Amino acid sequence: MEGWRGVIAIDGPAASGKSTLARRVAGELGLAYLDTGGFYRAAALAVLRAGEDCDHEEESVAVVCRAAIAQSDGRTSLDGEDVEKEIRTQRVSEAASKVAALPGIRRILVERQRRWVEDRGGSAVVEGRDIGSVVFPDAEVKVYLTAASDERTRRRAAEMTEDTEPEEVGESLARRDQKDISRAASPLHRMPDAIEINTTALNPEEATGEVLKMVHGCRATE
Ligand code: CDP
């Protein structure tokens, strides 16, 4: 189905399978793939490296303004250094959830994310928490991805390279979800025009098939 143009927004809670799905859909359609969580994670790493507090807006904004965050093929770099491994640690996950609640940080990163897609001709598969609501409210296809919390914990524990107890992984996911849902700035919620896909009992091929069906449907109505 190469040749399809537009934005496919994939939002949902932590470890619901967004990255796996977004990569596969992008591959099938020949589209670019943007992991906006990688931007928040790299921003948090920049703040941590600068020795600032991730809850302090003014200091964090000053650091992130100067930070060069780039992404290509789903790999994130900070000031020219590939930080893909470092940003997936528990420490950076917790810090990302804090900086993501700061409106000043969101303003900077949302603008950079829009520009990233613009630079690729305006078409991409974009995953995050506020893609269908704030970053691309006019996205052609909007998906809200969920999965049972036990399954999300199992998946995240399996992909982590650090030695972390599954219990700790589950608590961290729940803590971040709660913060993402309850924050004032761009909270996570399902948009009325987003189609919910529950991946608890779906394998990646099946979930990808569901999204491709939506893309087909969207083309038919053009
Ligand atoms: O991979 P996982 O689902 O655990 O998280 P992520 O997508 O890498 O995002 C890391 C953190 O960034 C989340 O806990 C959110 O607080 C924040 N985030 C956000 O607020 N808005 C986005 N568009 C993407 C991520």
C-alpha cells in the first residue's frame, strides 16, 4: 500500500505496544516513523546531565532549548550522541514523565515534532500521548492503543536491558500512566475520533492488520 500520504497518530499508555505497531505500519506503508516519547526521554536526559531538577520548569526549559534532539529510524540522539540505550533506563523513564508535565517543555518539543514531520513531506506514523489531540489533531488516522496492565508489565520487563524486578517495572508504568492521565498539560485521553485497539490478545501482525484496514477505509473515502 505504498503511496499513502498523511499522518497516522498512535496514542496510548506506557508499554501498550505503540512502538512495535508504529514501526510495522510505517514499514508497510513506506512512511517515516516518529517516536515522540524519545524526545521527552532525551529532554529528560539533558536536564539530568545538566544537574537540574526535572520538576523545575524554568531551568529545564533553558536546558532543553539548547539541546539538539534528533531522531532517525526510531533512534534518538542528543547533541550528536546516540542515547537510545540510556534513555530506556528506569531513571530516565521517571524523569521523562516529570519533564513531560511541564507546559514549557511540551511547547518546545511539540513544535520540533511538527517540524520533523513537515521535513518529511508531512506524512508519518507518529506515536505518543497527545498526537491525535494536540500535535496532529487533523491526523487522517487516529489509534488509541491499550493492553491489560499485567501484559504491559510483562512486555516491558522482557525488553528491558537493566536488571529490574517485574514488580518495580509494573509500579513504574502505573505511576507514569497516572501522571500522564492526570496532568493539566495535554493529558493522555482517547479522542472521540480515535479507534481503540486492545492488544492484550493480539500479536503484532494482527494489530498491524487492524491499522492497515483503517488506512484502507480512509483511502476509500477520499
Ligand atoms: O515507551 P513508553 O510507552 O513507556 O513511554 P514513551 O512513549 O517513551 O514516553 C516516555 C514519557 O514521555 C511518558 O511517560 C510520557 O510522560 C511522556 N510523553 C508525553 O507526555 N507525550 C508524548 N507525546 C510522548 C511521551
